[in-house]
Amino acid sequence: DAGVTQSPTHLIKTRGQQVTLRCSPISGHKSVSWYQQVLGQGPQFIFQYYEKEERGRGNFPDRFSARQFPNYSSELNVNALLLGDSALYLCASSSETVYSNQPQHFGDGTRLSIL
Amino acid sequence: GNSVTQMEGPVTLSEEAFLTINCTYTATGYPSLFWYVQYPGEGLQLLLKATKADDKGSNKGFEATYRKETTSFHLEKGSVQVSDSAVYFCALSGRGSNYKLTFGKGTLLTVNP
């Protein structure tokens, strides 16, 4: 079975631009989360979606937005890019339901570099 | 809020040495605890988990026990291999409607032959 897939693998943008990152969860997983991992740090939670509804949002500015589609894939959008947005963006999916906490499975990430 | 503190790296060991990476946490209620591993250029892979006090998670020779009295979840392996070289992250997730993962800063492990 395919794991979590993310695209693109690498991306280079300049300050002020906008970017869209994509994620396809493991088949059957309805929960998708996004994390930002700055070099040398642990991942930081950005968003979580379950059944197309936003369940949680981390401490990130409104320039960051996301959505989940009927097939449970997801997009992360970042507007007005800053140098500090350079990071590895990780997507994770889970088979959890409202009543159970299942492990999250991560993709290999999108490496975003801002020039 | 929730937080995870893990020992600073880097950790450098010789092959077949004993490994301990310390992890302590702060959380309300009864979180689930995880260890994830990240190999160079890759995403995170779940290594092991424990969902309640005194549970022991184990996988590929690695073990960690959920200690509520000391709020700890230390990672151990009796004999490391060169292929274990990676960054290890301790993480927790809360119960109820908030399942987000809170990670430690990571510990870089290098195993020399």
C-alpha cells in the first residue's frame, strides 16, 4: 500500500510569493495534519483536518491556510512568503476516529526554500 | 500547554554499545507517547508508542516505558548498529478532540563501526 505522498519534493520561491503544497493520505485515512520542521528542530503543528473539517490550528499566522478535499487529500497554502518560512513541511495521516487516537504516519515532506 | 524535553545531542556511540535517550513530558490528562525516527533526507517514521501508564513500546530492538510517576518515556536499545544512525524525536499527543503531536527538539545519534 502507498504511504503518505507529498508534492512537490523541493520548491524554491522568493519573498512575497505564494506557495501550495499537496498531500495524499494513506488510503482509508480521514485525518490529515501539517507540520513545519525548521532545520535542527522538531516539527511544529500547523493544522489538522478530519473529515474535511478543521480540527486544530497551531500558532501560525493567517498567511498559512489549508483545506481537505472529499477524497481526503489536502493542500497547505502559504501567502506572502518570508525567509523564515524556509523549512521542511510534513504531512501526516491517521486512521483515527473521533473516539480513538491512532498513530500518525508521515510523508517525506516538501523542502521549501525562500530566497 | 503540552511540552516535550529530550536530551541534547549529538550522541556518538560505537557499534554494539547501549543506547539511552532521555525524554520527559508535561501534559494534562493522560497523553499517548511516541518515538519517531528520521533518516537523512526522509520524513518521520513511527518507531514505537505507548498509550497508557506502564505500557512498554518496542520495535526493532528499541524499547521505551511510559512512566507516569516520573513523566518520562526514555528510549533504550541494548546494542546499536551503524544503521541506527538517525535523528530520534520523542512526541506526545493529547486525548479527546486534540490529537496534534507535540515534539521534542530531536537527538542526533551517530553510530560508528
